Amino acid sequence: MAVPKRKMSRSNTRSRRSQWKAAVPDLVPIKVNGETKLVPRKLMKHFFKEHGHQGGE
């Protein structure tokens, strides 16, 4: 495991953390009980399993 040799200053730590950005998940339109909903692609299988669907439209 990497261990720092010296203590990192608070301003350096905060500026490093502020550079990190979360990526927006790509949303996919699916029909659930007749309603079209935008769902993240990773959760499509969960919605189909829970509501008894198979296909995206």
C-alpha cells in the first residue's frame, strides 16, 4: 500500500478532492405499467424483474 512521506496540506487536499466529478448515468426510457420512465441502464434488469417485463418498449 502506498504511504505518503509527508503530510499533505489542507488546501492541497481540498483542491485535489474538488477535481473529482461524478459521471451522470445514461438514462433509458422504459415502459412500466403503461408509463414511460427514465431509468439508469444498470437498473433496467431490476425494473423488468420486479414488474414482470421483458423488452425495452
